[in-house]
Amino acid sequence: MINKVNFDEIKRVIAREGVNRRVFAGDNSMIVLNEIKASAQPAFHSHGQEQLTYILEGECEFIVGEDVVRMGKGDVILVPPNVVHALRPLGEETILNLDVFSPIREDYLA
């Protein structure tokens, strides 16, 4: 069975102040479209899923473990499972990024 949706039709969920997300999931993987305002503070965290992050708009610093990487439109980064990481906005532009998780994050389905 085909499960097709347009991201514009997915309800935005407030993740924290200055950050909202829209989630599309299958049985084993998910994609999450995040909108991160320039005023949003980094939220350091880790999880058991592998994460790919693709920056669609805006600029940020992506902190992964001890490393800090400057990212902008078109950049992609891999975050291994269980590694502490966070995104720090740079500039005034809202960041639009797409995260891919495998396996899915059950906490994002609530």
C-alpha cells in the first residue's frame, strides 16, 4: 500500500520554543521537517537512532560530540547513534532542515 502525503498538509508540532516540526514515518524510518527560528537555543541531546540532517535554508553550527561544523543550504551531516549533538542557528534567517531517522523515533509520534 502506498502512503503519500504533502508536507504542507502535515500538522506542525511545537518541539520547543522557536522550533516546530512535521513528521512522516514508515515502519523503519522517518523524515522530520524542522523550522528553527534564529532565536532558538541549542538543545543538546542524544538518541539511539542514526540521524541524517540536510539543511534546506539558513545557516547554523552543528555540534556533534566535540566537533563543531558550520552548515548552510545543501549541506548534509551524519549523526551516529548515542552521540550528543545540537544545532545552533547563525544569522537571522529561519533554518529549515530535514532529518532522517532510522529506526524511527517513537517519541516523535506522540
